[in-house]
Amino acid sequence: MVFSSHIFLFYFLPIALLLYYASPRAMKHLMLTLMSYVFYGWWNPWFTLLMLGSTIIDYACGKMITADGASEKRRKAGMYISVIMNLSVLAFFKYSAFFATEVSGLSQMLGLGAVEVPEFFRTIVLPVGISFYTFQSMSYSIDLYRGHAVPARNFIDFACYVSMFPQLVAGPIVRYGSVADQLQQRDHTLPGFVAGFTRFNFGFAKKIILANPMGNIADACFGAGEGILNTPMAWIGVTAYAFQIYFDFSAYSDMAIGLGRMFGFRFPENFNSPYKSKSITEFWRRWHISLSSFLRDYLYIPLGGNRKGEVRTYINLMLVMLIGGLWHGASWNFVVWGAIHGAMLAFERLMGKDSWYGKLPNPLRVAITFIIVLITWVFFRAENFEVAQRYLGSMFGFGGEAEAAGLLQATQLRPLNIAFLLLCFVMAFFAPRTAKFLEKTTAWKIAAGLVLLYISVRMLFTQGANPFLYFQF
């Protein structure tokens, strides 16, 4: 089930809200947990057992860590068990098939003969949202061990935190410490509900009106065969994808934050106009903020951060971004994507703010940063490394100029598509971010949200399947 579907909008959400607000205070978390399991089980009921098992293990590890009189050895054991179990589950479902295939390929390359990959590895299905809820669940144990959070009052509270459907499958990654107090006490007010509903409406419009049309252009360009894609269309295609993934993912975050407000929760912001960034360093302060801050606090700083000399700092930056790339998917494309971002972070740190690079005019720095991001998005979007290489070749003058290239250009550069591209450009580079715009929910903004919801629902029924891109991660 996805937020941008009539099933969610007209059936699941109204029922969930009705049951939640009809429940007595002591039962609200149980009701929200049950509805969240229904939401998650909509894809595959068996996935709920995996999430439940992970929840039980991490709750038990939390008990080990916070038990009265627990020794340091016991506390550390509880934290390590949680981390190892969560990463093991994630590695099995997300990376086992990839590594099995790579081992087979390496064996042939070394002349040791082919290694048959068991059919079992080919049939593993990646549970939706596993990368998000394993990180969240793991953060509970780590924060308890560090003393950054208090233990959950009971298992239901913790299960509610792990499974909460608004941000379950695509974030933002909500650390337990940031909602611990809200799980114990929060207010349910009409202004808060209206603010959340309005934020949801704007996010819904982002997805349907902006992201989906861009996805159609990007799919056509990235799906073009060899010799069909010329240079202008290659740049238009990757730009469309850049807008698609931004408006798609930020739309999900807006909707998740809005839904959280409707249930009384305040989730952290996840985007801050990232394409306005003047450097890749700034980009990662604005893009997928919950992930970048998670990697910083739970990986970069424990590795030593910038406290062990310049060389070690560059190594840590590269390592963190390589792992961040692999977190997104088991593919060399994502490794290359992470490596380019890591190399740019190291380069910008090496150059410093006072260098010629740091003193370039701001509009030029924004343009350079956006071009670098576009190049990296090719690896993120392409099906494999060969397709990414071919696409980059088209971007830099090695594409086709056959009749088919002209046909692709004619079909994709229709006036309506050009209008959507221009609208996305304005929204990405000049419009205020949604959170700032809706900081104060006025009557006209509420009305605008309702109008956008109406338009979006009308458009929804004219579009095909429109899953959120980050569901695959």
C-alpha cells in the first residue's frame, strides 16, 4: 500500500484515524501498531513476522542494556547483539544474492571455473522498507547504551515506534531518542491535526503533479536503446530524474511528517532545498538529512571523524559514503555513486572555504554542484554499470543522432512536458521549502492544500502505477 493510492487515501487512512481517536489513551499505541502491521502486511503478510522478530530482539537487548545493576560487559553485549542481528538481517536479504553472484564472477576471472549460484539466492525477496526500520530499531539499543535515550515503558510502545506506518517504509529515519518523550506524552489538537493534513496535501501534490510526470520523461530517456539517445535528451532525461527523485522522496517525507502530526507526533525534517546547495558538503546537509545525520553519528564519528588527522578524515569520508551507497542497493552502480560523493566531500575539505573553489560566485557554485549531482544520478538510476557508461557517453557527445533520436525528442519535448520541467525547475531552485512555507498554517494555505489534493486525486486516476522510488531501498 502506498500513500499515493485511492486505497490508502479513501479507506485505510480514514479507518486508521477513526480507530485511533476512538481508542482510549491507554490503547492508542496498540491500535496504531495494529494498523501499521496491516499497512506493512499489505505487500506481503510474511514481512510482518520479520519486523516483529526484529522488534522483539531489540526490545530484549534494550532490557539487557538498562537492567538495574547491569555490568558494562552486559550492556555492551546487549548493544552488540542488536547491531549484529539487525545488520545480519539486512545483509542477508539485501546483499546475499549480490555477493554470491560476485563470488561466482571473481572465480571465473581468476580461472577457477564457474561457481554455480544456488537458486535459493535468486529467489530472495527484499522486504519493503527493511533498510529504514532496521536502522531505526538499531538506534534504540545504541542510544540506550550511550545514555541518549530512556527505555520504552513497555513492548507496545516500542513496537509502535518501530512499525509506525507514516514513516515505516521510506523514512525519515526517526531515532528513538527523538520521539521517546512523545511516546510517553503528546498532545492531540485540532490545529496540529489540520497542520498535518495540510502538510500531507502539499506532499501528495508534489508526488502526483511534479514527480510522476518527471518519471515518465526519465524512464523514456534511460530506457532508450543504444544509438537512440542524443546529447540534449540525455541531459534532459537525467535532469528529469533529478527532479523526480527529489520531489518523489521529499513528497513522501512531507506526507510522513504530516501524517505524524495527525497522530500527535513530530518527526524530523528530511529535506532542505538540496539543489540550492553550493557544494556537495552542503548538499548532504540538505538531502536525506535523517540518513546523513545517522551515518555521521553512528559511523563517521565512531570511526574517528576528523579527530585523527587529515588523511584519516578523508578515508572516513570515503568509507562512510561507500557504505551509504551500498545502503541504497546491492550494485556497483551505488558503490560508484557513493565513491563520487565521498571523493567530492574529501576534495572540498582539502580545498577549504578560502580556496579559489570556495570563492567562486554562488550561482556558479550552485550550477557546478548540480551538474556533479546529475552525473552521480546516472549511476543511481541506470539498471547496471554498462547502461550508466552508455548514458554518460550520450551526455558528453557520444550518443545517437539517428531518426529514432529525433523521434524520442519529439515525443518527450511536448509543450506539457516542457511546462512540467520548468515548473519543477522553479520549485527546486526558487520556491521555499515546504516546511518553511507551512511553518504557519493560515486559512489560505489550508484552502490551497485542499485544492491541490482535489487536483492531485483527479490526476491520480489518469496515471499508471506510481510507487515511491525509495520503497526499493
